Amino acid sequence: MARAPQPRRGPTAPGSALRALLRCNLPPGAQRVVVPAVLVFLVLINVVLIVLLAFR
């Protein structure tokens, strides 16, 4: 009996894609430093942009 086609999974969150990319290429010790540092950097960029848009 033929199986019904499986639905495709939707796109994952950008943060998880970034983590997956970094974890593939870095040793475990560097993962604990680089992944949070990149995420904090992205959050800071977002905060700066929000402040600039709020007070322009």
C-alpha cells in the first residue's frame, strides 16, 4: 500500500540555523563562547536599531 506524502517541515528559526552552522565547524569549547557572543551581538544590533527608529 502506498504511503501518503509526508508534509515538509517549515523553515527553522534563524537562531537555530546559526547555532547548527557554528556547531558543525567549531570544537565544543569554542561553541560555549562563540554562539552566545554572536547572539548577544545580534540582540545589540536590534536594540540600537529600535532606539534609532524611536528617536529619529
